[in-house]
Amino acid sequence: MGKTIAIANQKGGVGKTTTAINLAASLAVLEFKILIVDADPQANSTSGLGFDVRNIKTSIYECLVDEVKPEDIILNSEIDGLDILPASIDLVGAEIEMLNLPDREYKLKRVLEMVKHNYDFVLVDCSPSLGLLTVNALTGADSVIIPVQCEYFALEGLGKLLNTIKIIQNRLNPDLEVEGFLLTMYDTRLRLSNQVVDEVRKHFQEMVFETIIQRNIKLSEAPSFGKPALLYDANSRGAVNYLNLAREILQKNEKTKIPEAEKIIQ
Ligand SMILES: Nc1ncnc2c1ncn2[C@@H]1O[C@H](COP(=O)(O)OP(=O)(O)OP(=O)(O)O)[C@@H](O)[C@H]1O
Ligand SMILES: [Mg+2]
């Protein structure tokens, strides 16, 4: 049964989508079956995997409000074992339309229950808000990855996010765990980056992933080619950082499957 991990931070541009796409691609290359759920009306995960959002006629929106079956709209990506439940701009309206539905916080959970048995991991890319879509993601998830950008005010807003997580644990999803805080866009040349790393580690200690994602131009270029960094430039620092994150998460979750590719290398 797939473990569902939400990737959330209401702060914009901290690396949620980059993490969803590249962590998913890394896990898929390590031969795990992965579904990305694009829960953001910006649909950046969908376009970042090479799909033209204008051509997405049926999206997660219809699953949430019209009870369309997710298996009918899931798309296979260019990478074997990596699928996506796409978003479309319609999703903007979903938050308002869902407000009047019974069990409005559990809509995504019900959608995921229909497909998660087909996957080892389901990664939910959240929008930069703590609105109903993000509440649905956290209610339907087993854990949450919180990307934190290595820049000024890195900790700003984290209190509010952690408070939301606590409320969801108390009322909607008692099993929700923090998978880890992920430091992103680390710049070796900046002293500030190191200060942020120290500060975040001081606050959250072992909850911070050992793997740090460095600032890397290939990570920002790859989406415009509709590819994860692994397909765009497999040797790039960004691709390697996300492969390391995938390995750290597998280790943490004691996933013992030894992928063929790794067996050959050993
Ligand atoms: N490690 C990195 N190195 C270089 N550029 C990065 C890195 N991570 C993310 N970026 C770039 O920073 C921008 C924001 O990243 P991303 O879209 O992943 O953030 P987000 O949290 O999903 O944003 P939003 O809140 O709008 O959904 C993008 O242009 C992305 O390509
Ligand atoms: Mg995003």
C-alpha cells in the first residue's frame, strides 16, 4: 500500500514542485512505483512533467467535485513507473465548490484510496496556501515534507504551518507525521545559507533531512523542457541531490526492495 507524502509550505516558491517532480523521478528510477498528485491550480507539476495544461480536459478537479474515477485520468510520464494525477486551472474553483460538500476535508483521501494500492509512494504537490486543498492533502497523507528555502526569513510562516498540522492531527488525521524538513536552494557561496541551515537544524533537530538541496540551474531549467533533472542532466548536482534524498527517505521508511539497477552497480 502506497505511503502518501504531502509536500507543503504555504510560502510560495520554496521548492515544493521541484521536490515533487525530482523526488518522484528519483524514486521511480530506483524502481518504485510513484504517483504525483498535482493539488495546485498553478499545475506546475503537470507542466513540469511535459504535459500541456491547456490539453488537460479532465483533472483532479473532476475527481474532487464530480466523483470522476482517478484511474481514468492518471497520465503516464516519460519515466517508467512515474504517473501523475494532473491539475488544471479549474482547480481554482474547487476550494469554493468543495465548501458545501459533505466531508469536504476528506475528498482527496477518498480519491487516493481508489489508487494508492497501485503505488509505493504517492507525492502530493500542494499550492502555496493553507486553504481547503492543502487541508485535504494533509488529511489524506501519512506524512508531510516541508521544504524550507535557505534564505532570509526561512523560518517565517513555519509556526503557522506547524499549528495547522497540529490541528489536522487533532481533528482530521491523527496519524499524520512530519517526514522531514528539507533545506532547499542552498548556495555554498553564501554565508547566509549556512546560517539558515544552522538555525533550522537548531529548531527542528533530527526532523531535518541530512540531504540538502543545493541551488542548481539545471533544476530550474528542466521544467521548461518538461523533464525532471534526471532526464535533463543526470549528472547535475540537483539530480544527484534528489537521488540522495530518495535514498534517505527509503532508508527512513525501511523499504528493503533492492532495485535491479543498484544490484548491477554493486
Ligand atoms: N534547488 C534549486 N535550484 C535552483 N532553482 C530552484 C531550485 N528549487 C527550485 N528552484 C526554482 O525556484 C522556483 C520556485 O520553485 P518551485 O516551483 O519548486 O517552488 P514551489 O514551492 O512549488 O512554488 P509555488 O509555491 O508557487 O508552488 C522555480 O523557478 C524553480 O525552478
Ligand atoms: Mg509549486
